[in-house]
Amino acid sequence: MTGRRALLAGAAGLPLLARAAAAQVVSLDMPPARFPVKLDDSLAPGYRREVLVRWGDRVTFDARAWDPRRPTAEAASTQFGWDGRICGMVLSPPGADGLSRGVLAVAHPTVDPAMVFPDGRDRPAVSAQLQGASLLNIEKQGGRWVVVDGGYQSRRLGGDTLCRLTGPGSEAVGTAIQGLLGLSGGCATPWGTLLLAEDDPAPWVARLSRLDPRFADGTRFGWVAELDALDPASVPAKRTALARFPRGDVAAALTRDGRAVVYLSDHRAFGFLFRFVSAGPATEPDALDRGTLFAARATRQGIAWEALPAGAETALNPIAAAGQAGATAFDLPAGLVVEPRSGRLYLACKGNAARRPDQVDALNPRAGSNAGQILEIIPAGGDHGAATAAASILLLGGVPRPGAGAWPESPATLSVDAGGRLWIGTDHDGRVGAQPDILFGCDSEGPGKGFALPLYGAPRGAAIGGAAMSPDGLALFALVRTPGAEPGASFDRPGTRWPAFDPAIPPRSTLVTLLRENGGRVGG
């Protein structure tokens, strides 16, 4: 007896509250479990994982061989980066051969010199190319999802990538710039493009300004870039109407009348939640260059969207404009996702130990806590262009529901599958605690709503860098980011040497697929 059946069969002897919680687990076929902190990764019973791509593996057809002890900028610009965060999947139109294909986008947010370089000293030219993003051709071959070696749509974006700057901020900054820095999140849009969001560029500007004068102007970075992931020649457009601030993630939707909507999380301890609504249809060229930026203000009923002034001043400093509009400060906003069937927006807040007791509210209910929470935001009338939304807490981090084993703490990444199930990734920033960082499945509706069950545990020091379900539901792509990078670790003294466990090879961020051993649907 396995999975849900074993859990329900064993519920008869539990107290009433625990039996009720156990009975809620009706669609996730994963038993509650406690994953230990260890050098290797962990899986729920009945699952297995396969390695797809690791730090240093080739992305482009002309990629150089990986040599971690002698890194070069030229090689790094063709290889999978050191850090990783899944940003979305764009599916290709059906081909004549009937194979399912797409492009999986992975951001490479950080480069830690202590973990990346043998002597621990930064090499700015190499770091500029190690960060950025990898666009990977994926394909289903012989019943397995694989990364196509040297796929024609596979490409690397980084410090040398040519971009164009569009919208209200372009007059102040310029229209042609080079480089994407510190990409922290992204999403595929309903209108067929890919959004990649830059986080706070200040650390990267400080590292790279001596490398090249073009990095010295910080206003060139910190934006959201839009591109066509299926066109390898597409030039990313940094959309200044979506404003410049440290971003945790973005999510996209459509209003009832077909306009583009982009939600944006402000990646600070007391960060805001923004929303952009385009002036015209999402199908218009450069639709994200004209529209209105809003900030979320908590009310007794949920959220009210406060429109911010238009123009370059708001584009360059939306945080000041949001503060003047009375926007609500959240507990380190991070992952965002829109569930397309219901239209619900979910926001992961990692937690904020700096919040005082006099600063708590219904959506940020705890003082001095880094455990975080996940919010459910339901637009009024199901319209993402509505002026208000209902809002509530779906899940409190670090507070297990009765009958649960491991439980989300510091949730950082969110994704959703075709069945409406949320996939929650945690990130303890390398700190080693009672449990590893874990990928959880959580129903967004029905009797199991808000009950998170662990599927996959990362190795020591690693975080979960997001997930994405394959179109057929048979494979869940997940990113294990920065294994072994716990406080005090280094290239030669990592917390683990996962996944190879070879003393000559450093630990590597790795894109994996999670599969059912019986070949069934993941989580089903």
C-alpha cells in the first residue's frame, strides 16, 4: 500500500484533527515525510530523479569543455551557469515529426567567488558571463524529456548580450545597451513571449564597473526584459514602463478585454507588490511600453490597486511612488505565479525577521519571523484589470498542518501545473537547519487546499530554484541551486560534492527531472 492509500488507511487511529488533515490529502500521491539534512538529495517514495544539465555543461553548439580550475569568460559564455532559477517554459508549435518541443528558460542570478574560483578571488570578466540566463531546447524523445545537445534555439544571455531599452525611461537612459545582470526570475506570458527580471543591480555594478565603463551606469540595469524565446535572434527589450527596482519574480496574465498584465514582486524585506496593465491589447507590438503601474495596498476586504504617476520619474523610482500611495510592505516578496484556470495570483513571501509586533497585519501576521507565508490573491470578478482583489493566507511557513511531515519554511519559488497544483520551493540561503530546502506540492483548491507535501529534498547547502511541469505531466523539471554553498564553505571545502561526489569536482547547480517510478503523472 503506497502514497495516499497508505496515509488514509493509517488515519483511523489518529486524533480527530489529524484524521481530518490526513483525509485532505486526496490528490497528491505522496505520503507526508521528514527529509533529513544530508550530503545527497532525497525523494518521496515512488519517485526517481534524472540529471539533465549541470553547471559547466554545454548550452550552445560551440560550447567549450568545462574546466572548473581554469575558467575563462569565453567558455562561461557558452555553458550553464553556477547558480540557477527556472523562469518558465515556452512550447514550440507541433512539428511534422510529432515530437513535443519547447524552450526552458533558466536564470543564473549569482556567482559566489568563494565557491566558483579555486583561489576564492573574483574574476569579474568570467563572473559577468557565468551569470545571466540559459535558454535550453527540450524535447520528448523515446518517452523521455531531454535537453537537446546544441539545439538551434539554445542560447546564453549574459553581460555581453545586446538589449534595447524601451518605454518612458529610455529617454533618460538611452535605447541601446549591453548586458543583462542578476536575473532573479521570469515567466512565459499568455501572449507568447518570455519575461526575465533583473534583481538589484548594485552588487553587480560594483563588481563589473572597473571591467567596462558600460557597467558603471546602474540605470541600465534593474529592469524586466522581454524576448521571443523561440527566435534565437530575438533581441531582449528592457521594458521601462514596468519600472526599475529589485525584483524577486514576475507573473503574467490577461485582463478580460485582452490587455497584458504583469505582476512584479519587490525583493526587499519590506517590499511592495506591483502590477502593470497595458493600455492596449497584449497582442500589439511593444504592448508593455504603454500602460499604468499600480502598487498593492491592503484593505479589510483584501487589496486595492493604487495607480502610480506615469512617466520617467516613476519608472526610475517606483518604490518612492508606491510609498507615497500608501502601498503595503510585505515580508520579502519573492515567487509569483498565476493559476490560469482560476485566475488566482499566488505570492511567496520568504519572511521578515525585522517586522515588529506593531507592524503586523492580516497578510503579514508575524513579527520577527523568517518562516514566511504564501498569499492567495483573487482579482475581483476574475478580471486581472480590476481595481481590487480578495487576499488571504494560503499557507503559513514553518507552521505544519496536523498530519504533515516536512513543511515549507522560507518559500521562495512558485510554479503551477495544468491541474492547478502549486509547486513550492524553499530557500534558506545556504543555512543548515532542521530540514533541507524542499520542493513541495500543494493543491490550490479542493479538500487538500493549502496542505503541502514534500516531493524532493535538496542536498546540504542547496536551495530549490523553481520547478516546471512537462506538458504531459509525466516529468517535473526542478533546479537544485548552489549545493554545498553553506556559510563558510569554499571551492575546495564545500558542504557537499553533490551530484558527482568526486573529490576533484566541485558541487554543481543541476537541472533535474523528477519522475514516477511507475511512469505515471507526477503528484497524481
